[in-house]
Amino acid sequence: MIWYKQNSFVQIRGMYEMKKSVEQRLLELAEDCLALGKTERPEQQWMEQVYDRFRAENGNLGKAEADQLLFRKMYAAEPAKGSDTLKIRYWRTGRHLPVSREQCRLFGNALQLSEKERRFLLQGYCDRCDRVFESTSQEVVYQERMALLRNLAGEYLDKIHPAMKRQLYHSGADIAHSLRHLYYTDAKGYIRSREGEHAIQVGRHISSLNYMSEFGRQMKLLGEIPRKTMIRHLMIFANPFVNEEWLSRWLMQLGYLGLDENHTQADGSRLDRLLLGYLRLYRECCAGSSPAQCQSWLRQSSRILDEYLEKRKNTSLRLFYFKALKDWE
């Protein structure tokens, strides 16, 4: 009996130490990404190279002359004042990025970028999807992307626990009508609860009503959908069956840059590095575990990261947090 108690104590202590080790590694990962976020974007180094090439190809122009030439190429007009070329300087130094896709397209053409480079300008440098759809379309590319998103959303609904389904509808009701509310409720479980309560209950649909328009538009792939937002959708829909390879492939199929440890968001934050480190740790810790255990690990670990990043006053790396959740907080 004494041996049994001692052995149990050793097991419990080992589990505690392992949990502490995982938490420490998560916080070290977050700190590493925060520090790197203060350094120059690798995408900025790419822009400097294509800009220097442009200057060389046009007679080794000085920067002021090169900016004026870019303005003329973009707008077929002479810059009337200094502020006309100031935005060109901001774009090529990364201080600001083109607001519209048309500006981005004109900027890429003026820089004499290849098709591959123009695609990277949009997906890598500006951190955007390759295309924007303003309305539903019969185009093959739109239908293929919608089919992928519908399939992932359908698999997500298939994994909803029967007890949760009973909270929402009587038998026979279409659970797909609750996709937004289930997603919104589920997303709460990935961020820190101010009340310290982690067992999120499915409340009334009105609690997620403020998210209806935005979520509905995104599920139809309409308008600008930030890459970070799409990553969050994919992570929540696929949980617990997610890894770096699948997530990267889905992103590319949906028109975004695949996961790249060196890629940064427009503000320079290292979201990809954080996510890849997070998923590698997930694979290491949860190999051989049940789906329920994997889901639990993903939620608990994401809350650790979210709380730490919130304390560090960093919103850009808080993957599972979005504006509509403010009302819940």
C-alpha cells in the first residue's frame, strides 16, 4: 500500500512537471516571436531587392528619381507635389502598404515584376489573398474554394457532441443553421475567460448575433478576408485533426500564402512562426492521444498563449481572438 501511494505521487508529480514544461515552452515561443516582431520583415528585404533592381534597370536612378518614375508609370502623370511620391516611398520602405488591390497591382506593374513576383507582392508583402470575390460566382476557382470550405465546415459540425446539439435543437433539426453560433461559442474556449471559467456553455443564439453578418460573408468567401482570420477558421474547423502540412495546403488552395516560418503579417508580427511552433508542440505532446484529449490540449494551450499575449498587450499574435468576442468579455 505504501509503495502504491508513493508510486502514485511520483506519477502525479511527473504530470505536473510535464505540464509546467509545456507551458514554459509555449511562453518561450511567444517571447521569441514577440522579439522577432521588432526586427525587419524578411518581405521588406525582398522589396529592397526588387526596388534596387528597378533602379539599376532604369539607369541607376537615385531613390527620389526612381519614386517619381514609379509614380509616372502607375498613374501616367507627373507628380505635382512631394506628397504624390511620398506614398511610393512608404510602400517600398514598408512604412505603409497599398490600401487597395488596384494600387497594389499598379505598383507591381510599375516595378516591372514578373507574374510570380506580383503574386508574392500581394500574398507575401501585403499578406492578402490572391483574389477577392464580391459576389457568388460560377467560376471554377470560386466553386473549388467554396467546396473546400463547406467540406471543412461540414466535418466540424459532424464532430459536435450530441449533448451540445440537444441544447440547440430538438431532434431532426438542421444543425447547419447553428454553424455561426457554434463557431462563436467554440472560439471562446480558445481564449482566456475573465471569470476563469473554461467550460463554455452554448447560450442563446442572440449572444453571437453581432457576428452574423461578418461570419456569413466570410463563409461565402466574399470581400477581403484576412489570412489570419482564415487560419483561425481552418484551425477551429479542423480541430483536433490539424497539422502544419494540412493547414498550409488548405491556405494555398484558398488563395493564400502557405505557412512559412519566415513570413510576417503586414505589421511585422511572426504569426506563422508562432503557429508552426505551436503545432509542432501539439504533435509532440498529443501523439497517440484520443481526439478528446487532443481537443482539450489545443484549447488549454491556446488559452495559455492568449493570456500571455494579452498581458504583453499584443493583439496581432492572438490567433483565436477577434473583435466580435469583445461583447462576451
